[in-house]
Amino acid sequence: MKLPEAITKIPGPALWLGLAGLLPFWLPLLVQGTRGELHAPSHGLLIQMGYAAVILSFLGGIRWGAALKLPRGPLQATLFVLSVLPPLAGFVALLLPATVGLILLIGGYLVQGVWDVQSAQRGELPAWYASLRALLTTGAVLALIAAIVMRIAEM
């Protein structure tokens, strides 16, 4: 099987570590069965949401790092402010009821993914980063959607 050309341009370590990083999004779904109260999040769901919040924070950190390369000024300040929004969204998602938190995480990943792809297309980030972020955002968002579907099915 031949990989699409866009995928082959991603540095190997970034691609394999990124793909391995999707496992904690998907493996908790295997243990997500209801435990205790019907509306209480399961252990698997808490693991998945916690990991999703951490990775969303990591993505904000990447953007903070990209802003460090810019000259001081309004653009750099704006990017610093925007780069702290993903960690805040991830943190707030953990404080909300599980389904609402999952929706916030999905929104955070989608907004961050679009921002990263557009930034790479404009040359602000490496060109290969657009392909990596599109691939990993899709994998993460699908796992979070699957968690919502499983949660609804349990009710």
C-alpha cells in the first residue's frame, strides 16, 4: 500500500509519535462501560478526556513556541493570547458534565486544527505540519465523537 504523498513528507518521528499519540484517544473507549451512576463518567471516559485536555494544551504550547520566533509587537502578543486558549478550553472541559466537556474538546480540536493547517499553508509553520495536523485532528475528533455516541447509548 502506497501512502499519500502528503503523508510521506511528514518527518518519520513526528508521524509515528503522532499516530502513537492517538492510542490514548481510542483505547479508553474499550473500558468505557458504565460504572456506578448512569450519568457519571466511566474511568475510560475520564482517561480519554484527561488525555484530550493535555494534548490540546500541548497544541497551544506549539503555537506559543511559534509566536516566540516573531518580533515583539501586536501580532506576537495576539498569538501568545490565542495560544493559551486551548489549554484553558481543555481545563474547562474537565470541569463540565462529560458530554458537554467532550463537545468543548471536539470544538477545541477543530478550531486548533483549522488554525494549524491554515498557518502551515501560509508558511508560518512547516508545510508538512498541515498534513500531520489534519490526520491527527481527524483521529482525535472521531474518538471523541465515538465517546459521545457510546455515552448516549449507555443512557
